[in-house]
Amino acid sequence: VFDRVEPLMVEINAGQMKQVVLNLVANALQATPAGGEVVVELQEQVDFVVLTVTDTGSGMDAETIQHIFDPLFTTKDAGQGTGLGLSITHRIIEDHHGTIVPLSKGPGCGATFRIRIPRHQPSLQAA
């Protein structure tokens, strides 16, 4: 469901941000069983844009949250993932002078990734 009428302006590297959204939505879809939900929200604040991806999937325990952005870390079965998607996502958000926070109440409780990016970038590294 899309309910935003006016465009939201933010200075980003569009290709990199597309990769961020693809990584987060793909992970959410893989973690969510049939009949579950994946919700993507975009909120405008005075100096920031907040992107939130929430799912009703398998959730994460505290140890997983602690390591979720580590390169090669994965909770997937062998051959199902490289463990690089969220590490790359984290780096891209840092390159945009933003933050990404993983949230979950625990296994079976779904997960949320909340990204906060300044609307105006001091400088962006070329992709």
C-alpha cells in the first residue's frame, strides 16, 4: 500500500540505496512464512529520513542482533546465503552518515530494521 502523494527529497546514492532496500526486503521475505507480512515505511523528519522494514518472520535473539552486520555472518542454512548482504547494507548506510538498528523481541517475534539518514549529505563516496 502506497499512501504518500508528495515526493520525499533526500541526497543519496540511488544505486546504493536500492541495494539496501533489496537486501532488507529479500531477508524479510525469506524469514517470513506464508501468510506473514513485510512492511516498508518511509518517514520524513526535519533533518532525516527514516526507512523501516518490519517482518512477522523468525525474529532474532540477542546474539544474532550483536553479530548481524558482521561479514560472513548468516543464520541461513549452508548454500542459502553468503552472509554479506547485511554487512554491505551497514557499510552503505554508514557511507551515507546514517544509522541502521536491528530490533527483535526474540525468536518467533519478527524483526525490524530502522535506518535513519540525514536529508543532506556532507559528501557521498562514489559507488
